[in-house]
Amino acid sequence: MTSSTPPDPSPSHPQRQPQAQALSADAHAWLAGLPPRYQPLATARQHPHIVNRLCELWPTPAALPAYMKELVLSSRPARREGFAFEVLTELADLQSLVDDMQQAPR
């Protein structure tokens, strides 16, 4: 009998946690609080883990650009399928909102 040990994650690509299959309660509240034009509803349906993460990062606007970039331009070695057009559109709209938030006078 041989034991199977998972390979060590590379330093640049740490082992990922399992993806959430549903939106968190906080993510539901976050979605409801966004202006309707920016609510990523298709993303929430198709990729709830992304919306959960956006909700977690939203209070720290400086962290958002890096995450948004990671979503669209991944450097992971595994091949990606890519996002549906409606998801890409929602992510672009959210990126626009993030940009506006960062440029707004404080």
C-alpha cells in the first residue's frame, strides 16, 4: 500500500482552498448595498466564491485592483476556461467603480 501525498505547492502558487458553492450572508448584503448598475448578479450565480472574496476585500480598497487583475490575468500554470461575457462585463463595471472610488477626493 502506498500513501499518496499531494505535491508541495510552488511558492508563487500556494495551494488554493476549495471554492465556495454559495454566497455568504455578508456577500448578499454587500450585493444589495451596491448601486444596481454595479451588482454582479451573473458572477454571483456562476462564481459565488469571487463575489464572496470581493465582499471581503471591499472594505480595503487598496487590495481590490490586484484581485481584479488576478481574476482577468491569472498567472496560474493551469489552463483556464475563461469567464462568460456577462461575467467579464460585470467585472469590468466593478473595476470602473473601484477606479472611481480610488480617484474620489477624501
